[in-house]
Amino acid sequence: MVNINTVYQTVLALANKEQRGYITPQEFNLFANQAQMSIFEQYFYDINQFNRVPGNDTAYADMTSLLEEKISIFEKSTIISAGTIPVDLYKIQNIIYNNKPVEQVTAKEYLEMQGVTLCKPSNSKPVYYTQNNQILVYGDSQITTPGIDYIRKPENPNWTYFVVDEKAVYNESAVDHRNFEVHASEQTDLVIKILQLAGITLKDPSLYQAASAEENKNIQQQKA
């Protein structure tokens, strides 16, 4: 978890340097959400890339373990009711029935299996497919309350405040206050990505370029 006020104050200090402009709390919260989702989605792209690398290189193994650790923050388990997809679902890991993973098929494959006795789903060998925002699980008949292991989406970060003398003052005790949920090591990347977005909004190419240069430097250091 990354403290949202730490990121906000850092972003303000860097954005206001040389009178580049002021980022309002509303703008910051919008940029913060986009930045967090960008970092979160990059986890899955990176782990896919590392898993494609041939051989058993220790550096890649370490990077994969680190990415899995970062993703594990968002792992969740629950019960599906009548096929309803969890509102915070990002990626299905497993559908569970009788404490065992259920095989995934396509809707077309499920229909084809119905006509072949040996392949027909049963309670001992159920299948599932997704369709129209539903997760449909079938054994001898439709299974309406299977379990699901999944990766949830991060909740939107929210820098909360009250106004004093026309200035926004940080209010950590607000009920809708929310820190960043990504791994603590992402603090610098959050600042950089938010500054990039701010540079576009403030129409300041130098701010965007400076943040992008810092991002490229960080990427090169990680690959070194």
C-alpha cells in the first residue's frame, strides 16, 4: 500500500516547480486512478513476457516471483450466486466446485459436449464458460453457487480534504479516503505516471518529458 498524501504532496511539489501549474484534488484523484490501473495492468503483461523467456534464468525467476507477490495483494475468493460475476472481477483464476477446479470451455464446446455421453458434464466433472457477463457452471445440471478464486481490480484511490480559506486541507479521517493499493515499491512510478498525465492536462511538454525520462531511467535500472 502507498500513502496517497505522500504521493500527492510529491506531485504538487514537482508540478509547481518553476510555476508549471496547480493540480486540483479532483484532477489528482483522476490521474491517481489512471496511474494505479496502468501499473496494475502492467503486472500481467510483464509476467506474461517473463514466462515466455526460454530457460531458467535466475533473474527472470526473481522478477516473476516479485510480480506474483505484487499481484497476490489482489487475490480474492468468494461464492458466485446464480452466475453473477463479482463487480470487482479483473481476472478469473479458478472456478471451484466440491473443492476442485472446474474446467473452462467455450459456449460452443459446452453445447457439443451435450451430445456426447462420455464428454457430457457431470457433478464429478463440471465445466464452465462465460457469457453475457455471467459465469455459467454445469454438472448434472446448472450449478448455481460455485466458488471462485480471482484477481480483483484495485479500488480507486481518493485524496480526501476539507476547505479552509479556499485551500484544500488533507482529511485522512474521511469515510471515502483511500490510499493506493498497489505494492509499496510502486510509489515512485505512481508519482512519475501522475506527472505525465498532469503534463498533458497542463499542456506542459517539459513536465511530461521530464516524467517520461525518469520513467525510462527506472525501467533501465530494473532491467540492469
